[in-house]
Amino acid sequence: MAERTRVTLAHVAAASGVSVTTASLVLTGRARELRISEAAEQRVRSTAQELGYRRGGGDTRAGLSRTIGFVLGAEPDVEGDTVKGAVEVAYRRGFMLFVGETGGDPAVERGLVEALRDRRADGVVFAGGRPDVLWYGPAVVLGAPGSGLPSVVPDEVRGGRSAARVLVEAGHDRGVHLVGAGQRDVAAADRLAGLRQVFSGAGVEVAGVHPCPEWTPEGGYDVTKDLLRRHRPAALVCFDDRLAFGAYEALAEAGLSVPGDVSVLGFGGHPAAAWMRPRLTTVALPLRELGERAVEVLVELVEGRGSRTPLVHRVPMPVRGGGSVARAR
């Protein structure tokens, strides 16, 4: 088998159209200090990423250290199950996974990435962090796409379709209100798009869309209480389980039962959903599967088998049945 070409700083410089000195200054974090243009800096960084250049290392696919990093930022949806899924896949594929938490502090994140680079890690999963820090090997983002790196996200549109089908199959074709929709948030927009796709095809007219400043129990309580002053809904689709928790409280105060009087459906699979009475039917975030898929994609890149990997990998959101949705009257 032919030996793979070692990616050097000269390769990065030539492909970026800059001098070796400029490429070196960018990749050592001194671009702004020496007034290198932002366009040149971004060009060098993206080229280094594409070529798989790693400072102090050689080819990222040969002579692997068999270690990868998992950098946790301030993303609230990245929980223990996500890390467990990542660890299990890494172990199964013969890699050691190092997990570091930043708390959203950019300085801590830079320190973690520097430590991973010093230990010759083969790649990094950025979970809720900033993938623009100084890392120039294979990387995957667990979260919103748009960084130019492969990303792994919940399939929110498909989740919205699943939620709508739950209500359609229960015969709900009127009096459906959406609590928490209208947020300037990718997840909210995608969930709404999926809901509308199925509702439109089934002839269901949404009776009301109710934004909330925050997806909290207080927000769900306030919106539902205000809604009940004007109208009695047949079903509430809450865009987060915490909103559903608040909706339960407002309905109970009004003397209405779930699901006898009002059906309620949530999103997220929050642990509180299992303790609500009746248990909330929810479209859950696939936390473990997100961690598993992120590491699978990263390993494919590290081992040189991910050259054609999609930029966005969408993981299905399962419906967790409860007792909060009843047949429409």
C-alpha cells in the first residue's frame, strides 16, 4: 500500500494562497496580533481543516493515537446520556474518549483544545462549544449546523411530524393550540414546520400559536391561563416538556383534566415528563443516539473514510407514549 502524504504547513500555505509565515502565524493564534486580514485568517483555518493538518503531527489517518476529545460547552441539551453514548461507541471502535467541560468559558475551551492537541488527539467532538477555536484536525459539531464542519442534530422537522400524527390519529382536527411556537430558534421553527406539514395534509386547522419568552414551567402556565380566559382548547402541543408542566398546573386550577378535557403533548423527553400525572406523551430528544452518531462520524473522518460524509446528520426523535392524549370527542 502506498504511504499517505504527510500534510505540512507548506501544503496549507500553498492551498490558501499565503506565505508559510502567514499560515504559521494564523495557526498559532497570532493573526490578529500581527494584523493579518480576517479573510486570510479564515481561509487558512478552513484549508487546514479540509486538509487534516495538525500542528506538530503528520498524517491524521496514519499513526493514530486512538484518542479523541469530547468538549462540552454550555449547551443544556447535552446530558449524561449523550456522553454515555459517545463513550460506548468510542470504546467499541477502539478509541479512548477524553471528556472536558467548559461551562461556556472560551478561555477554558481554548485550554482544553490545546491540551488535546498536546496529547496528539486524533479528533474532537464540540458539544455546545465553539468549533472556531484553534483545532486543525478532524472535528464534528454536536448541535446547530453552519460552522462548515459535519454536525449531528436531532431531526426536529421529523419530530414535529411525529407529534402531529399523534394528534391526528387520535382524531383531533380542531381546537389545537401550539404553546411555545414562534420562537426565534431553529428547533422551534423546525418543529413547527413538521407539525404544519402533517396538519395541512390532514385538514387540521391550528386554532392558535402562542409564543413564550422562555420555555419554562412559568411560561407554559401563563400562556395556558391566558388562553383559558378566552377559549377552551381541545389539545395543546407544548414545544418543550417544561411548558407542558406549567400547562398542567393551569388546567388543574381551571378544573380541567388531562386528557379528559384537554389533551397535552410535549417535546424534549425531559425527566419531569415521566413524573407528571398522567405521564406526558412527548417527542424526545435522542440524547444517547446523538452522542453515538457524533463519535461514529468523527471516527470515519479520523480513519479517512468520511470524505463524502454529509455536512448534517439528523437523528430521529422517538415518541414516548404517556397518558396525556385522548381520543377527540
